Amino acid sequence: MNRKFFALLLTGFLIVTTFSYWSSVQAETQIKPQQTITPKFISSQQLKLQGDGKPFIPPGLERTTKPEESDSRGIPTGTDNRTPMLSQKYPWSAIGRIEGTEVDGSGYYCTGTLIAANLVLTNAHCAIDDKTAKLSTRIQFMPNVIDGHYQDMAEVEEVSAGTDFKKSNELSPNDWAILKINQPLGRKYGYLGWKSIPSATLVHNEKAFYFVGYSGDFPNDKYQKYFSAGPGWTASYEAGCSIVREEGGFLLHDCATAGGSSGSPIVGAIGGDPYIVALNNGEGKNLKTGQDIINYAVKISNIEEASRGN
């Protein structure tokens, strides 16, 4: 993970302690096999957001509000604010693990969400090395991975990103990317809607959002005995998250995150359907104590404006 340093001005008072920003990419030690598809850059105008931002549930695919449903591990509830995402039903089916290979052959993983039949929303730094500004040589998307098991894997053909990190590798409010994959997996797994909501409205609705991500610290000690694939191979689910405020072009949120949760959706139920209302992209930590201070998210309006060429 790339460590970046900056001072954070919080509303009402100045924190004088130095902070670090951690992009929520989780590195992997293994070397990936030779790529079959090499992703290429395209502009945000070339890869426009398709549709009207509404979610899609495939015919025959059941839906549930319970992320732990459809699994027989006997995991107790109430032992952690985060619980394992075990359901294969919608909308959990549309969220998956991204795996990438950098130009030096090293691997990493992030989180992504289907937002159309062949489009996945994630962070720019999940496709581009923010230290070298080099596009990954291979990027794959696996929806609905549970304990290392998945049914489908798609390869990324094209990447449209809000930043390419050529001018700066610092934290950016445009750290988003839309990945075009080589299979229409959204027809099978469904896809989430997206909606740009005024920041004041998001902040006003406390504990109204949920968060799903393939974090490198989950399953944690309380759940490890129920899983064999290890951390990062089962997504965590957290309900009752809040958008704390908008600051410096970012949305600040209190959902639990760690390496691997880059690109995770912050989701709200609107009219009973799931909509991505913000995109997680990193954590702020106190350098002296290592304590998490706040988490950062990309505004959906930034993505919409770029795709319209504004």
C-alpha cells in the first residue's frame, strides 16, 4: 500500500498531528500468470455511464436484505459490527473482488461493483499504480466471491479513470475508475444503481448506509475458524454507516475499512432498491498511534460530471 502524508483540517478545529493516507489496496505476494487481455486507457467521454443509474435484478435471481443468508457455517451473529457477506442473492451478488497485476509482476486486490452488464465501478488506484502512473497489465473481476469460491471471472478490456496520477500521486477526489469487462456478468449477477445525492442530505441521514468490501483484515480473529481461504477472500458487511461531512471535495465516512476495500460501494436504499451513493477510496491514520481517524470517499457527482464531459 502507498503511504501518503498530509495535514487534515477538520471542521471546527485543526488537528496538528501528522496523518497518513492509506489507499485501500491490498498487496499480494504471488506473481500473476501472463495476461490474456491487456487493459487500455479510454477517456471518460468514450466510456459513458450507461442507462439511467437504476439497479437491475436479473429474472430468476432472488434478492435479500440479509448478507449472511444462504450459508450453513453456523456463524454467530452480534460478535462484530462487521459480519461476513455470505449470500449469493442480489444485491450482494453484484459486488466482487478485483485482482490486478502491476508492470513489475506484483499482484494486488480491491473491491468493485457491477453498475451495468459489462461495467464495474472501483477506484482509479485499483487499475493504475499511483506511484508510477502505469496501468496494470492485467485486471480481473470476480463477482460474489465467498471464502475464495466464485463462479465467474471476467477480464478488463478498457479503463476509464478520473485521474491517471501523472501529475500527483496524492489523495484525489477523482480517484474513481469504470472498468469495461469482457463478459456481460451484470445480466447474471445484476447491478447496482448509482445516484448523486447532495452532501447535506447524506450527512443528515445518519447510520443509513451499508458497506461491503474485501478488506485485508477480514475475516478477523472472531470469524477465521469458519473460513479456509484467509483474509480478503470473503467480503465484510457493515450496516449503519454514516457520511460524516464533506471536506476538500471528499466525503468523509465512518465505515470500517482496510487494505482491499478500495472501490467498495457505500450503499443506500432508495425506494427499496440499492444505490451507490459514494465510493470508498482510503483511510486517514494517525502516524504516531496508527489509529484510524476518518475514511475518504469519492462523490458520485464527480463521476457523473466527468462522464458528461463537464
